[in-house]
Amino acid sequence: MSHPGHLSPSPTATVIHTGRQAARRVLPRGIVLTALGAVTLSGGTGAVAGLGERTPDPAGFGGILIGLLMGFVGISSFLAGWSARRSTVTVDASGLWVNNGDAEGVIPWQDLAGVGLYWSRTGRRRNIQICSLELYPKSPVQQADPVLGPLVRDEEPLRPELPRLRYRLFLPESSRDTVVTSVQHQVPQLWFSVPSGGAP
């Protein structure tokens, strides 16, 4: 479970663009926050400097701080969404390849003890369904890996014979079925059914 180096997915692999949906959601939010931050910063600066016919107002420093904070969050969101737009998951006979937009890592099928789909509900009315692909390794995970490390979770396994440490890959609803079908096609022997309430 390491970076592939000179290796790459098979030309016939199934490529799923998982980052596009997230980018469509995050990029507009980043633009709006950045614009609001700029307006707030401008207003705060004008108040402190007493621009126009206004008397200088120290309270404008609050507007400056809020504007800077909103701008920082907005720009950070925009950059994260811009990078995520290139994220992909690729499935072939050798393993599951994860590309975060900057680098690529592979989880070989031969290193796994099991793969399953897990889902949970969130939101105030618990009406938002979040799905994730759970990949349980037979060998130690590489938590220092810049691509695969952020996917590592240490939680109670979905089955008692599986290890606590595993990789969790969140799946957008638009690409869930394609990923699941591709994984089941490649390694049906590793696929397991999650107990009631865990899989749709």
C-alpha cells in the first residue's frame, strides 16, 4: 500500500472522477466568502480611516478582522475545491488507485482482507446519507503516506475478524454505484455484506 512510483493503472481500468461533485459545491462557496470578505474588509478599512465624510471609528478594526477571516476561509475553500476537482478513483485488476489531484497511491487487492460499503445518516433530520468504501488491510497501513494516510481510520471493524485500522474512502452519490460495481467485479471474494443498517 504505497505510492506506485513508475507503476500506473491499467489502460482498461475504470476511472471514476470523484472530485467534480465536491468542486461544484465548494468552489462557489469559496468565491462568495472571498467576495464578502473583501467587502467587509473594505468597509472596516473605510471606517477606521474615516474615508468620505465619516469620522474615523476604531470599531472598524472589527470589520477588518472579520473581513480577513472570511477572505482566508474563502480562499482556502476555493483552493481546496480547485485541487479536489482532479481527484479520481481508479479500479483495475491490481488494486484501487487513489488520486488526490496532486499525487497517486494504490491499495493492492492482494494486501486486503476485505472490502465493504458502509453508510450513515447525518444532518439535523438525519436525511443526508453518507457512503464510504471500507478497505481492510492484512498488512500494516502506511499512515505517513501523503495520499493514503488521510484515509486511515482506527475504529471498531464492521466484522470481528477484520482489523481496526482500515482505509475509508468517501463516495459521492453520483459515483457510488460505479465504484461498487467495479470493485465487486475485480474482487468478489473480498466483498462482504455489512450488517443491517450499514449498507443500503
